[in-house]
Amino acid sequence: MNSHDAVQAYKNESIENAPPLKLVRLLYQAALRHIDTAARCNPADPSSAFIDALACADLVVSELRLALEKGPAPDIAGNLEQLYLFVETTLQQAMRERSASGLVGARNVLSTLLEAWTQVELDGSAANASDAA
């Protein structure tokens, strides 16, 4: 096994065994990374990675929306769904118009949600640590 294969196997293993909150954070980080990549591109240049990066971000956000479980907290799930739909619509409009003008709003929504999920994870870790003490 070469070093590239070993690194890929390690990455796959860490994702497959990651707790759900970590996976959610990883998805937000991936979507933000793709939006940032698109923002650095020239949207008018057909050879730029603008469309591909936004398409990847759109797929990630779509997966987040489709993975919502509405049963435990329907109000929160409904609000998250609306935020995801806003981001998806914004990304799709940016692709259609080949314009980066709306990306800041979509990025802000995802960044705020990432901060919230990170805080949830930190609060959960603190609660688990105090329970163990």
C-alpha cells in the first residue's frame, strides 16, 4: 500500500466512525470551502472552477436538507430546511447568472450554522465531562 492509499484509507475510516455532530460540521466546512473556492474564481470565465465549486456546495447543502429528521424537533427542522433552501436557491441563482454577488449571504448562513453546531458539540462535551467527574 502506498502512502496516498494509506492516507485515503485513514480519512475514510475517520469519517465512517465520526460522531454525527462531527459529520454535520464536516459537511458545513466542505460547503463553505466550495463557496470560498467559487468566490476566488472569475464567474465569467467558462474555464474557471466557479460552476463546479458551487455545484459541489449545492450538493452538500442539499444532502444536509434531505438528512433532516423532523420528528424530534419539527420547528427547528423546519427552520433549518428554510435556511438550506435559501442557500440552495442562492447558489443555483449564482450558477445561472454566473455571478458571485449573492454568495456572501449564503456563506453567512452556513458559517452561522457551523458556529451553532460547534457550540452544541462543545456544550455536549462539557456536559459529558462533568457527568464523568
